[in-house]
Amino acid sequence: MEFRDDVDLDASQVEDHGSSSFSGGGLAIGGGAVGVVVLIVALLLGVNPTNLLSGGGSHTTTQQQGEDLKAKCRKGTDANQLEKCRVVGVVNSIQSFWQEALPEQQRQTYTKATTHLVSGTWSTGCGQGSSAMGPFYCPADHSVYLDLGFFDELEEKFGAKGGPFARAYVIAHEYGHHVQNLLGTMNRVGGDRKGAESASVRLELQADCYAGVWAKNAVNTGFYERPFTDADIQEALEAAAAVGDDRIQERARGRVDPEGWTHGSSQQRVHWFTTGYSTGSSARCDTFSGAI
């Protein structure tokens, strides 16, 4: 997964609020009702935080001043060497793809979302956020929030292989939610938030499919040196499987309860990412019709 050395990066799409590469506060796992919610969100990807958060907010965070990514992340060579610049490159590629894909396929104008690199606690348009919640997208302020320390947890606690493309998959999934927000798909969830056939599960699986669609077309955005390899895609598949509801429940509770699913099983998550990747078409990502 190498970026073209000479490609220009647009670091304005990513803001660093004092996060440190692979050194976040970790995932908060605790007891009680709040602890269970935080546990599930921390272990899964892409939760719609409006399910959990309340109140308004801004982008102000509680940590120290972040790095100036505009000065640090200028070219693809920077993305090949520095983790935060790699995030910039991934975000640039994802947004470049959807900016071109949506007007043609969905007749919808794409509005860019900002990725915020954070740690600790911070305010969002959806309310108070924290590293314990894992990566998430906030529809109220069109932003993705990401503590890079999450990737350590994904590998160490959940057994994912890790690697650059596993991280790219996580980011692409979150931007899949941004696409859903622009298209109004998030409104289809309503109160149907739990269960193997729930709208919440269908929303998350569609975001996985959208991540696969981007992966298939990423080389055409001009940011990457060559198409992703089988080894790259395997990193994404292992990450998707690691955060399946069934695997998370088995690890956390020792049993599987499909009635409590919010994101889909490991098999489903792998299936829908693969569907997106094998077809390269967002039209094949209709998880809201028929069986999933």
C-alpha cells in the first residue's frame, strides 16, 4: 500500500488535536449500563454517535496543541513515511473517489468531511466524545473522529493482523457513514437499532461495502502507486472479522446473542466488504433489501 511519491496531499482535510501515533488512552471497558455501551462501541467500528451522545459542541479538544499537518504532510513520500500523513493520504483518496462517484451514480453533490485526530475527551457536534468510543462519524458536524491508539487495540485485544490497509479500512468505513448521511440513508434506522436483521446492522454492513468499493477504485484516484495487493485486502478482511458482533460477544460474554447485534457478524462484515471490493460498484451495496 504505497502512495505515489510525487502526489500532492491536502492536509486541510485532517486536523490534529494533539493525538499521538499509536499511543491513545486505550479502550475503556467497565461494568454497569454505561460501561456496557462504551464496551460495545469501543469494540465495533463506525457507530452513529447520536445513539449515545447528547448536546452540542465544537471541535475543541482537551489535549495539547496538535501538529501542523499542512507543513508536515505535503507529498506522497510523507505519507509513506509518517503515520499521520498516511491518514491524510487515505482520507484524500477516499474523498476524491466519492466526490467523483456520487454525482454520477447518485446525483448527489459530495460535501467533504474532516477527520479529527484526537485523544482523551473532546466536544463534537453530537456531544461529548472520548477515546473509549473508538472511531466514529458525527453526522451533525460532518466529521470523523479517530484516536490512532485504537489501532493498537484492534491488533492486541481483538486479534486483527493490523497493517496500513487495516487502518485504511477503518477510515473508509467511517467515510461510508458520511456518504450515507449525505444520501439520507441514516434516516432509515429510526428506532430499529438492535438485532441480526435490524436497520442498524444493515447501515453498518453498507458502510463496509462502501469501504470495499473505494478499495477497488482507489488506484484510479491517483494517490496510490499501484492497486492494492491480496495481502492488503487480507488485512482489511481480518480487521472486519475481528469486530463482528458475534466475535465481540463471544470474547466479552462467552456467548453469542444475535438479538443484541448492532453491526453484523464477522462473516457478514467480510461478505459485504468483499462485495464492494469485487464489484467496485456502490449500486451493489443495497443492504436494506432482502436478506443480509
